[in-house]
Amino acid sequence: MTGPIMVRVVQPPPMFTILSAGGFFLADSKCLTKTILVGIFSIMAALTDSAYSQVAPPDGPNVVLTQAAFFLIPGGEKVALTPGRYRVEAAGTTELRLTPMSGGKSTVLQAESLRHEQYELFSAFALTRPGAGGRVHISLLLPGGLQLEAVGETRQSPPQPKSQQSLAGRPATHQDEPVKKLAPLQLVYAPPRELSSGARVMKGATGADEKVPRIVPLAPDHVGLTTKEQPVLYWYLSQPLNDPVDIAFTVTGEPNPIFEARLVPPLEAGIQALNLGEFGVRLPFKVPYQWRVTCRCAGGTKELVGGGGILRIPVPDQLSADLVRARRGDFPHLYAQSGIWYDALAVVSDLIVTSPGDSALHQQRASLLEQVGFDDLARLDREAILISR
């Protein structure tokens, strides 16, 4: 005790008055037994100690998994989380880190960046909830309205056929055919309904004019969809450029861009990737945007323009469940058949960068390009000479 504590009892009983300035003065000592006196000192000591005791630090946001669940990690692989309590933290703009509170290695999960309505939160809050079809959602709500959500499956993917050793040395049978058809060459793009057409812009040289570079936006002739907050957009440059290229991002119908950047020459020919994450651009849900790539060549006498429309939507429930169960090589098919153009193109292009000699991947991207009217680029891709930058 660092100093005297003054305690005042309002309307004390007539047998005593307590004034503590380092001790007690009793009006009638017979009325207080030794046990009561010891109890009063114990209460005062407890009050004093509580003023200087430190509260144990909280464990932080955490969730409990009552059964094993399978989640995607940023590389596209699946991991299994065993039942238990996990501390939940943000590991990036689209990633969640889960750490077993009983001890063990952390796991970073692929997450969707969302918004929540609990704007009055003063600290992060984690929760888990079941979803349809055996799905499980882990959400981290952050102050200011940001929410990160990872979606997993409590059911494991159907087992693959037994080891390929059992297939070697014998003729193929009908039972073997599904193994061969897991990755068909063609991607079937199902354009979404009720989206405005004419969003694609192409201005400048045509395919017949080989002397002038072409800028071709790899976008459909309607507003293309994405589920990513910071998607990757692609455009094609037919020839090397020694002139700067300007990038502009505008809300549809607004006169002024919300983002502009300049790519410094020289630029090599091939498919160019525009990663919005590198520029800090984030797309909210249900806001249509226009993106433009512009080059004023030959001292400004020739203007080349290419661009498209893009709209971010939440991941559909069925697609989310399918992605958890699928291999990364099947992602382009799932995105394409769900009408998510930009994500389908981004995944297959990323796979091509990883395995540039895989002709099946080039065939898949070529089939996408054909379905939105880029037959000449599809032919180059099938010949595996469409270089990705």
C-alpha cells in the first residue's frame, strides 16, 4: 500500500465509526470480533491490489471448429483444419491467418474481402457459421466495416482413382476415362444475362494493318464479371512500343477517372497483365467500371485505345463450394461456366506463366478468346506463340 486510503461509511451503525488513515478507531471494540476485523483488512487489501494488478491480455479474435474442414490457401491448394480453437488474424487484403490456440503452425487461408454493417466495432471480432451443402464460413470483422471471409467444406472431395501404378501395364477401360476427362481442352464461357453490351472499346489499327501496333483489350463485348477486389486485367500488344501507355480507371458514366497511371516504354509485344493490386485500386461490389489503355504513338499523330467494362460480384454459393472441392487446374472451367470472365482468364493465364510449355493450357485460353471474338489471337495461342508478359 503506497499511501493512506480514506474510507467513509455513510450513515454508520451506532456502535462504531470507521476512519482509516493507516488504522481503525473503534467506538465499541466489543462489537467487533477479531474475525470481522481481519475480514475488513482483507477487503481493503483486495481493493488496493486490484488497483495495481494487470488484466491478463485477451486471446484476441478466435473461432472454434467442431469438425475438420477443408479450405483453400492462396496458392490454390487445399488444406485440412482439424477441430479446435483457432486465433484469427488478417494476413493481407484477401487472406486470413489461423493459428491453433493449443499450439502449432499457423495456416494462411484464401479469403474474400467484404464489407459489414458493424461500423461501431472498436476491435476485431471473429465468428464462424455453417453454410449450405456442408460449407463453413470463417469471418473476421474489422473496425471501419472491412470483413474478411474464408469458405471451407466439411466434406472432403471425392477420392481420386487409386495409384496410377494400378493403371500401368494394362489397356485403358471405361473406368479410366473420367481420369482423362478431368481437364477438357475447351473452356465454355457462359455470358451473364442482363449486362449491358458494347462495353469493349477498340480504336486504332486493325488486324490487317501490320505496320501499326494494335492494343487489344482481352475483355468481352459486354460488362465482364470478377469476384476479386483487386483483379488482374489483360490486354494484348501486337508490336513493341517505344511510346508511353496510359492507364485509366473510371466509374461508368462519370467524367473523371478515379485512377490513372503511365507505363514507361519500352514495352515488349505480347499479352500484358494489369494487376490492380500493384496500384492499390480496390473494387467495391456492384459498381460498374470502365478501364482504358491508351497510347499516342508517333508523336501523338496516332492514338491507340483498348478497354472494357468490369463489375465485381460476390462469389456465388455454388461456385464457392465447387472451388473448395476442385483442383486449381479446374478453376478456369468453374469460373468460365459461372460467367466470371476476368477470373477465368486470370487463372488460366497464371497457369500458362507457370507452365508455358503446356499446350492444353494454351488451348483453353484460346477457346476463351474465340468465344468473345478474338479468332486471330486464339490462333496464336494455339500455336503457343502468344507470349504473356
